[in-house]
Amino acid sequence: MIRLRVVPAILAALLLVATGLSGAQARTVRQEFDPALVEALDKAVTDTMAKERIPGVIVGVWIPGRGTYEKSFGVADKSSGTPMKTDLHMRIGSVTKTFTVTGLLQLVDQGRVGLDDPVGKYVDGVPGGNRITLRQLADMRSGLFNYTEDDKWEKSLEADPQQTFTPQQLLTYAFAHPPNFPPGSEWEYSNTNTVLLGLVIEKVTGQQLEDYLRQRVYAPLELGRTSFPTDDAMPEPFAHGYTAYTKSGAATATPSGGTVDATHWNPSWAWAAGAMISDLDDLHTWLPALADGRLLNPATQKERLRFGPTSIPQVQYGLGIMRVGGWIGHNGELPGYETLALQLPSQRATLVILVNSDTDYRGQSLSTMLGRAVTEIVTPRNVFDLPAAPQSEKSSPPPSRMPSPTS
């Protein structure tokens, strides 16, 4: 564990330079940390990239009173060798859940829904929908089967990654299975929960989910580079995303390191649980707002941050938000991309990591490995870490799940 004294604002704010570091191309946009800490961060990122054959990474660390670190490493397009840049769009997977649940909680503030309302009040056909509450959907305690673990769903996606799934189709896959436990009795991460919350928002507001989030969440914070796609298009400029997930199995590195370009795989199958697109600057704006609840009433934010235990050691979960090592926020993963978006309230620190690969290393997500490497340096008393999943269980491409031994 590296411990360095930080001297704020040692370096000039804008250093638009490019340097070669440990075989990976790095582009510095702004850095204000102590040079020794910057050097340690550069080495930690590039060493992790080399070990795991990561094409490109964007890292942002902002700690008021201490410094700023914004850098991109590697390439955004392996075929052309185009370098990664900090202003590129990426798919953010399950970080989407933080936006969807915020949208729901705004409806709570407006008195249009109640956290303890049964989901059956708004969506028909949910098994046990008269007993499963919106709160239990948001904090992953509904017991509903996760549709991304359904074999038929997986085979359908494998056959055509460009196809469009409707939310109702996704629920059909989930509801073909009995609930895994009575609502409220256990915790289990399930994308089905957040898809249902998206449908609740649409039912109550009469708006498409993407329109509602744009008006109520993106616009107040001026998140002009964040979007909820309705097809496979990526807004310019963007980083290509690479995956080893194929029809033959899991997104785990092959001996030759072979991958495919999944940039334009249609994310409709993740919908409210993981389809969104964003970039470094917008996530830097979003995370403090998520942590301090500026879009919500204080009482509602307090409910959101009522973290409970999960089935994953050292991990707690609130309403569409996790807490690990003191950091709160979410991770994200779907074919080609991984994201880590976190805030450390005790230091008002923000961490964003964007990776254009989801090819896990020995069952460990790339974003977790990078997050651990970075936080060991900048916040050694608050290290972000999640356990690796057994490789035998990583057979399908999650729409960005919170990694766990059972996800």
C-alpha cells in the first residue's frame, strides 16, 4: 500500500501533453497532485493495463483541497490505433441504476408513488407483485429471478447482439422462473428489479423513460453528454468497446487475447438496468449530486442511503447505490465496457474509471482491479475492492453487475 503526502496545486492546471508510460500511451489533461503521487498512479494504471491486456482506460480523481488527476491511457480503437482521450463517450452499464432510481425517488418526493407501494399497483403480471414493494426492487430484496441468468435469453442475445429487446420481453424471461426467495427476506442482485422500476416511472409519468430522465435528471445538472440510447448508435466521439464474449461462452481472456468489437451491440437488453452512455466530465458532475442528494428531498436521500448488508462480503447496498470501503456509487459492465463511478463522502472525493473492455482477469472485473490500484494510493484508508467471481459462473455478459461470487 503506497502512502504519499499530497501537496495541492503543485502543477499547472492544463498540461496538454502526451507521454509514453510502461508501454501504454497516456494523455494528460490536467493534474494538480504531487508529482510523486501522479507517478505512482501512472504506474499503477499502466501496470494493471499490461497485466490484463486492457486496450484503453480513462481515470479521473478529484479530491477538494488535495488535487485532480484526469488521464487517458492506451487506445480507443485497436484497428486504427487512435489514442484514448478523456472526452470520449462510453457505455456505463449498471451505473444506469443510479439514474433510474433517482428518477423514481423524485416521484416519491412529488407524492406520486410511495416506496412501500406494491409494484403490482403499477405493473401487471409480476409474480407476488402485491407483496413486492418499490423499496425492495430498489434495494435488491425482491427475490425476483434475474433475467440475464436465463438460458433462453442468453441464447437469443448470442444469436443476434444487434436485436432490440422490449422491457416486457425481458420480464417474460424473468417471470418464467419462480422467485428465488420471499420479498424482503434476502438480498440478491437482479436486473429485473430495475427494469420494473423503469416501467413504474413510465406508467406514472406517461413519458418514455429516456425522456423523463433527460428532463428531470440530466437537464438540472447540465449533463449534456449523458444519454439513454434507443438503438445501437454511439454519439461521437466514442471509444470502441472490446469483449471476448462470443457464442462459445464467457467474457474471459483467451490464451491469445482475442476479442471482438462490441461497440454497436444493442444495449436494449439492459434498458433501465444498464443501457446508458456518458463520459468522464458528466460522471464527475453526477457523483457529487448523487451523494449529496441535491435532486431529492433530504428525507428521501436519507432513505436512499440507508445501506443494508448483502450476500457479498464488505459490500452494502441502499436504493440503487452501493457502499464499499466508504465509497458510494456503482460499477457498470456490459460487453465491451466497464465503469466505476464513486464518491467518498468523508473526503468529498470522486473517482471515475472508464474501460473499453470487459474481458475479466481470472474472474476479477477490470474496473475493480483498477479501482483497487488507484484507491490504495489516493485513499489508503478507504480502498475499493470487490471479490472475484468464480470463472465457472461467468458465462453470460452482465449488463453491468455489481461483481460477486454469485453474479
